[in-house]
Amino acid sequence: MLTETFNIGFNVIRPTWEIAAYESLWTRYSTTVQMAALFQRYRHALPSQVAQAEGFTIAEIERVKHETERLMPFRKYSALFYGDFEYPTRLQDAQSPIEVLYYRGNLDLLSSQSVAVIGSRKATANGIARSRKVARLLIKNGFTVMSGLAEGIDTAAHQEAIATGGKTIAVVGTALNCVYPRQNTSLHNELVRQHLVVSQVPFVQYSRQDYQQNREFFPERNKTMSALSLATVIVEASDTSGCLIQAQAAIAQGRKLFILKSCFESGFRWTRRFLALGAITIENGKELLEHLR
């Protein structure tokens, strides 16, 4: 029984064991939706308790624990569990709330006033300039810039936040032991040292799946980013952009959704659709700050 190594009566929690139990559950329930439903069924019990109820043995969890340790190129990382004091209550607004949030860096940033700045990976020069302008405005007015570490708009937002002397959070769609895209490795490392990188992606399951399967973590990442932030600003995006998943999530979660006026001038259909759902068109920084306040 798992209670041989996890003492519920004395409330002794072994984080590494809980992570191993959580990673084990992912090997059976391999999507965010399935995992959320599983933990809701058990009323958000600790992973070890859920694993025990689901019939996992200590030996099975030990194997996953060792596999997780082998995947780590670093020793220092942590995780927040659903019932933790520091677990962001804002995450509970997500349609399929995550049970464990992995992180590296300054956790205090999660309690700051964060605004997500997102957009196209294949951004235009004007889009990059606008992303930097928005990030700079937010930092100078006391906000933390949140984005997804993707190339293009995301990268520009993170870089400008750092250059302006502010703080930034990356919500990534890979496990924490991976960097995507690879050209952002130095930026990722800087965020770990001075800022914050968070992920909901399990290490073992991510390593076992192929690229096509792991792509499914990115849209789930966008829903989490929306839930963690006060608002989302879309700088530039096409009709097929993954940003629209975050836009939809923001509306559903009751978050403010801002769309730069330049997006409407590009002729994409999505802009009118989200405007009808409650998105706010922003023409200048003054308007953005007025709505945020």
C-alpha cells in the first residue's frame, strides 16, 4: 500500500513521491482532460492517494520515479499541487484545471499582476515592434509580462520585459527539461535564473510520446496561461493561430481580452468574432492601461 511510504494520518508529504505518483497516472490517463476528470472524481486528493485508488503499486511508481530522475538535466525544480497554499486559485477557472504545476525560478511572480502578451510565431517586423511596445508599457506600469516562449511575438515580449528591467513569466508547452524552440535556450535559462518558467507537462509522458502527440500540450498551455493572467493581449495572429485558443479561454474564464487595432486592419475573420464575444479593441497604450485599472 502507498500508505507504507506516505503517512496520511501525520500529514507527511513527500514531494518527490507525489510527483512520481502524478507522473505514473499520466501513463494511463494521457490527456489533460482525462487527468482533470480523474482528479475531480477523487475530489483533488493527493496524487499518491489517487494512484493507490487506481491500483498502482509502489513498484510501478518507483519505476516512474527513477525514469523521471533520469530525464532531469537539472536538480532544482519544484511543483505546486492543487491543494497547496501557493497553488494559484486563478487556475481553478480553467475548464480542465491542472493538478500539478511544475516550475523553475521565482515563484513569487505568480502572485504578481500578470498580463499575457501573445501572437504569431512567424511575426512581421511591425508585429515584433508592437509586442515590444506593449511589454515595455506593461513593465513601466508595474505589471509582469507573461507569454509562451514561442518564437516571434512571445520572444519579443519576454526580451523587452527583461531589457526594460521588469519581470516576466513563461508558460511553456513542453516539459521543463526541454526547450522549444531550441534557439530560445539562452532566453529560457535567463528566465529560470531571474524570472519564472512554469509548465503543466509531465516529464515521463512527454518523453514517451512523439512530436505529434506532444503538440496537444500547446493548446492546453494557452488555456492555463489565460487562467494565470489578469488579461490577454493579442498583438498579431492569423485565422489559424493557436492564440485563438487562448482568446476563447479568456472569454470563458472571465478574463479581459484585448486585441490591437492593427489586427482588424489585417482582414482576418477572427477579430470580429471575438469582438462580438466581448473582446476589447485597443488603439494605444493609454486605452490598455485604463481598461486594466
